[in-house]
Amino acid sequence: MKNKLRKIAIDNLEYLYIIDNKYHLGTDTNTLTVKVYLSGKKQTPLVIEFLTPDHYYMGQILNSGVNLLDRNTNAEDIVNINEPKYIRALILLGRSKGWTGTNKIDKQNGLIYLEALGYDADTLLNRFLKK
């Protein structure tokens, strides 16, 4: 069986992460879940969930890339959570919120994390309101 865990090193610490998504039947929504473990500490993951509308062609839009306004630069970026730069940023943000890799922490709202990284996640939420 293929190992789905990917590795990333930050500040001389090795982290393992997996990205998964789940379609919610009848709601036209998807949850993209990022689980990050400090190497050797699988009992205390950082779990970040992104609830977004389901795209009829792409499925989970953060898994394939979506244009979001970066409020820091006033330019649009294509945000694809699979890119290591976003995983790194999510881990650093999780650490700033108290996750050490050895302690349990509640599931985190990914849209709030995107906002904290400077992105306008309201555009994702507004897509729910238009339906």
C-alpha cells in the first residue's frame, strides 16, 4: 500500500501531513482536511478543516487551486493547499495558536487560517450565499 503521508521540515523538526477531502451529499459542499503530525507523534495531530462549496468540475477548489485576493499585496494568488508553502504556513500558524506537536488541540477552521494568512476567504463564503 502506498504511503500517503508527505514530509516537510520546519526549524529542524520533521512533520508528516496528509490532505483528504470529503463531499457532503445534498449540500454541494466539500471539506478539505489537512492533518499534520510531528514525526513520531501520531496521537496529537493538528487538524485543519476547510469547508467550501463543491465545484461541478474541479470538486474541492482548494485542492486544485482557486484565485483568492492576498490583502497584503492586493493581488490575486492561486491558492492550492497541496503546495508545500501553504502547508508550511499552516503549520507555523498552528504553532502560533498553541500546537506543539505533542499536545492535543481542537480542530481548526481553515477559512480562519486563510484569513490570518492575509487571504480574502470571504469570496469562498460568498459562494455559499449565492446558491
